[in-house]
Amino acid sequence: MGAAVDLIEPLGFVWDDRRVRRAALDYIDHVTVARHSDYTAFRTANGGRRLILLTTKSIQSLNDFEFMGNDVLLFGRESTGVPAAIAGACDVRLRIPIQAQVRCMNLATSAAIALGEAMRQTAALPI
């Protein structure tokens, strides 16, 4: 979708070239990926941009939120989310509406939904 990806250590998965290429097929060459040693390094690299956390622990719906073009979307691990201290440091916490019987969506699906909505609102869709 043309968005850059920031990975914050420690990762919940192994990031090696073979695995990345298998999961991302040939598309990884078209994605800008930055790795950060920790959350502080990530925040420093992203300056004062608004940090939007997507979490099942929020009551504010993604559908009722107005994105800005320079927002940074943050997603945690599928199993545990982000640490409480990081969640508390985010500017906004949003929930993707899902059926009450469903605990959560996988990370790729959640990221696509949230990024698609942010891009739709900000007219940042690639041509």
C-alpha cells in the first residue's frame, strides 16, 4: 500500500532474509523497512508525529476517528498487544469493530483495515 514499516525490537518473530522473502514474496523489495533497537529509538525517529495504537482494549472505534496524513499506526503482537507503558504513551487508542464473539483479528488483517481507512480519509491512496 506504499506505507513504510517500522519494526521495534525485541520482535516477537525471527526476521531473517529467507523467512521475510517467503512471507512477503517478491514485494519486500518495494517496502521501506526501518528497525529500531527499542521504543525510545522508534519515537525519536518518528519525531512529534501522532501515534495511533490499534488495540482490542480501546472503546473508541476506528470508524469514528479522523486520521491525519502523517499519523503513525502502531500494532502490537497478536498474542499480547503492546506493553501497558507504551499503550499509555500513545496519543490515541483505537479498536477495529468486530463481532463480540471474536477475540481479535490477525495482525496483517488489522493493519490492512486500519491503513486502508487512514489512507482513504487522507487521500493518500497510491494511483
